[in-house]
Amino acid sequence: MTGDQVVVTTRPGQQPSYIMRPAADGAGAFESYDDASGDHYAVPVVAMPYLGKGLDLSLFDVTRLAQDAGNDNVASGDSRRISVDLSFAPGASPTGPAGVTLTSVDGSAAQGYLTASSGPAFTAALRREIGADVAAGHQPGTTPLFDAVTSMSLTGAPDGGTPDSTLSPQYALNILQINATGMSGQPTGAYLSLYNTDSFTRENVAVNVVNGVARVAVPAGNYGLYGVFYDYNTQGQLSALRQLSLSDFTVSATGTTTVALDETTATSKFSVDTPRPATQDVLMTDYFRRDATGALASMLLSLWGTTPLYTNAQPAARIGAIHDVIQWGAEAPSASDGYRYDVAYGSDDVPADQTHVETAGTLATVQEHFAIDPAADNSYHGSLLNGFVDSWNNAGGDSLLSPWNGQAWPADVTDYLGAGDGGTWAQMASSPAHVWQYGDSLTFAGGRSYAVDWNHGPLKPELAQHVGYQFCFACSAGSNLTVILDPAVDSEATHVGFYAFVTVPEHFTLYADGQQVFDSTVQDGVELQGTPTTPTTYRTVYDTDLSGNSAFSQSTKTHTDLTFRYTPQTGGGSALPAADYCFGESDSTPCQILPALTLGYQLTADNNNTSDKLIQTMRLNVGHVSYDGAGSHSRITSANVSVSYDGGTTWRPAPVVGVNGTYQVAWPNPVSARGTSPAIKVTATDAAGGSITQTITNAYTVAAPKS
């Protein structure tokens, strides 16, 4: 409702991911978490002063919003509405607040909606109210919500109703009172996560402190809490964030337990000193809490801009454990400088000293190359998102973030990645052409240099050679079979790629011993039950066609024909590593990686996938789908490449030099082909009888003659 966007991505076998995309004049910071029911919330910080004081939490239930959105892939725009229910003060004439269009009025109640373009007006109105409170010396949110609105909630959200008198608590309940004071010493509001550290099943709840006080009925026992206090200026903008946590405290079984939170105790300023000049543009805190049983919960704060962060020192937990991670990103003084920093620091307490110094020896130098189809509209920015990975998370969902103004494409950027939290990072890139690539989590060592290509073509359907925690896209488990090809994979073996918000005509067919067992024009793969548990030859044929979309001039059509012989077995080199998982697995039905061939192309071309070479070269890697090295190691017996300069009517073989999966290929870019896009066809086989043929129309572009 603030005009910011949360992109929700669902993929087979994985939890949904949530990527924040703040509007240019949007909220600028979000708190996000999963509640006990599993719903995901992303609460804009600009709304915090009015949460529970006019704005209902349902407005920020991303799970519910995504369900309401349906399946039409509309990225943004006024075709997407957020419908709201409003209540007004008695006697007031209902009027739509800034950004809200009313559709019906019934006495002091009304219904209306906001859109992507009207949300920033609502945000601006909130900021004016917050700024006015600050200027008057009041706590933000003291003045009632504007336009006589007493409440606003997502249409259809439960109103809480009357408690069921037949229900009784499983535990004896005692009152916990939380008193919060701000920097001025006056009562203030706060939004907290409260955990029973003996067991989250007893209490794991968000607590809204209103006007300095919250009272909660909870079971007696051991607890911890985490929250962030927000300081605003007279323009309603954030001026500081103050993270306040308590590792351990006890709620008594008798009387009222009172806990005091004083914002002035959060005095440790977080800072990073970098070898080259840089200004903070993103900051993220991820506070993990584990209870005595091993259950895990977390609260995440994402911030865009230069707002400083302060913390209060806390020891390691007595009951369960805590892990506090702060991720920080900074941009160079000018985009033309072509570098940025992304670092993270994790600790099992909250340190009093939050100053950090980075050197060339503590940073990995990662050359990031961003390629884009020359036909794409790159007048606006894409993005590169980074997310720390350690033993407490797998950097899924909203643990990845990027600057709000994104990343220009095409471009070459040096990203200095820190090793302060172990040096393992997940990365994801979204291009202005709506081609997204997710990278596996990789560990980068300080003092070393790396290179990563994003969307370097030709883009093609592919199975990957994965590292780290994964869901298997080519596996069997007993009579369960999974074969899923990502449709737009680039030149990196550990990337998976797909088209976002683009309709891609496709056709996927699976055969077992020559008999068709699945056919779809809306899926790029399948999870099947009841498949044979005897040796079976599988063949999948997958076609994509973007030739009717003027925003794409490369990889406009692909045809992939993949055959492999599946022999059921347990253990051995094809067993999926225990850290990974697949569809249908159980203790009695372990996962086996299918012996499917993969093709990896490293084409010599620029960031528009365009070549001006008279002799075109390409490194070709033929292998098998793998997970941390596990998978088929059958010998590669052949590889052939052909090129067509007339759209596939005629083909010319290209010389292929190499052995056992690693090849160098070369062919001419004739003068007659300048300004056009040749097609390539690759075939390969292995010693186990597997084969693959892949044809890519308009695989790359031959540079036009220079004027």
C-alpha cells in the first residue's frame, strides 16, 4: 500500500522467496518475518507509528496479498489493486485518504483501494503526519491517523471477533508488562518479537508497544525479545535505527513481570571502513533466535539509504542461542567508478563494538558482468542482489537485497564481498529484460579475485551443476520422478534462470521407454508419481518460442531433446547428498540423481551477447547434472557443433577440439552475417547411452559493419 513492491517467487520443492523492491519515494525500510501460522509479513517502517493505531497488520500480510493477486503475471501498475476496508470517526464524512480511492460508503464505514501509482501519495501523507508530530515534540503516531480514519485493514481480513469462551489455555498465564521509553525519556512505541526460549510452542508472538506500554498474558518461563526503535525527523523520514534486544529474562509464575526497554541504551553505532570511498546504500539486520528444543525463528530488517544503525550490547543466550547478523552495502561516489561493497558480520551475541575495518586482504574482488539482449528496453535498471549465507540460513527469500536504484545493464562492476561472516554469499540478478538468474551459494575468500557472468548467452533450457543446499530438479525417489528444466540459463554452471513477468510459449513432453507419460504447454518440467522402479529409458523434449516478442532478439527459439537411461540403485555416486532433498523422498526411499547430460556454453561475446570476431570461439562443457559433485560420471563420448546463418535451413559443422567433456569450438563470422544472429546446434553423447541435442535460434549477434 506504500507503492513499494514485494516480489514473491515460488519454485518446486522450495519455500517462497520474497524480494523487496522499494519505490523511489517509498518506505525505505521494512521489517519482515513469518508468523506462527506461516504467513509472511513485510511492514514498512513508515507505517510503524500507526500499526495498531489505525493501520491493521493485515495490510502487510504478503502471503495473503499474493494469494489475492492470483496468477496473472502483472509486475506493477494500476491493474493491481490493494482493496481496503476503512472506518471513520463518528460524525465524520468519509473521505478517501491520500492515495485511496473510495468505492462505497455505508455510514462511518467505507471500502476503497490503492494502486502501485497511488501508494506513494499515501506514504507521503504518513510522513507529513509523522513529521508534524516530531516538530511538535510528540512521539510519532501521537496524532490520530489523517482524514478521521480510525482503522484501515485489508478487505476481508478477520476482525478478531469475540473470543471463544469455550477455549482454555494450555498453560497458566501471567502478565508480562513491557515499558518502552524513547531518546527523550518519554514513552514511545515499538514493535517487538517475543520468544519463549524454553519452547516457541509456548509463545512466539509479535508485540506492539503503544504509547510506551504493552501487556501480554504469557506462560511463566524463560524469554528473549528483539525489536527496532525508529527515530524520525520533521520531514517524517528516518534519521536513525536503534536495534534493542534482550538475550534472556524470566517471566515469574506469580504477579506481574515488568521489563523496561530504554532506547538510549542502544549506543553502539555500526560502521564499516573500506579501502576505497563508498557510501552506505543498503543495510540489513537478521536476528536469529533458537529455543531450547532447537526450533528457529528470526526477525529481519531491510533498509535502503544512509540511515545509521545503533545497537545495545547483549551477551550470548543462556537458554537456546542467538545469532545476530548485520549485512551492509555501499556504493562508489559515482556510478562511473564501477565498484561497490557488500559485507556481513555475524556473532552469537550482540557486540558492544560495532566498528569494522576492511582491507584488500579481507575482501574478495568479484568482477560482475551484466549482459542483456540488444533488443531489450534497458532504459530502467535491473538489479544485483546479495545475501549472506551461514549455518543459520540458506539466504533464501528476503535475505537477499540490492540498492533501491538497482543496477544498470549492460555493465561491468567490481563487487568487493566480505568474508566477515564466513564469506559465503547467495546472489541473484534480474535484468531489465525480465530474465532472472539465481546463483548457488558460493564461498569467496578474502584477497582473491573472481568473475561472475550474468545473462551471458546464449540463454537456454538447462539442468545445472549445483553446489550447496538444493532441491533436486532431476531425481528419482522410489516411484517418484522429477525432471524440470529452467528455461533461460546463462553461461554459469551454478545458475538457474527463468523469465519473470513474460509469457513464454513452451512445450514439454516426457517419454518412458518410448511411451508418452506427460505433456504440457504451460510447464517446464514435471514431478510424477507411480513411475517404474525398473531400468527405464527416459526422453524429454522441451521447446520455447519468444519469436513473437519484440523485446527479444536472441535465444528466440530453443529445442532441447534429452535422453538418459535410469537404473534404480541405492547409494553410490548417484545418491543425492544428505543435505539436499527431492520430491517423494523418505527414510526408505532415498534420492537418486538422474544421469542427464548438461551443456555449458562460454561464448566469446560482449555484454550485448554480440561478437565482432572474424573467427567465433566458444568453450563447450558437456557434463551431467550434479549436486556437490554427486551424479553420473559416465564418460562423454562425442560432441558436435553446427552453425546456421539462414535460420536453420542449412547447417555448417564447426571444428570441435577436446576430450571427455571439455572442448574448444570455432567457426567463422562471415561478412555476409554481419548484423544478423546465427543459430547453433549442439549434440553430445555419453558411454551410458545418454544423449542431448540442443538448437538455439538467434544464439548471439554478429556485430554490424562499423560506419
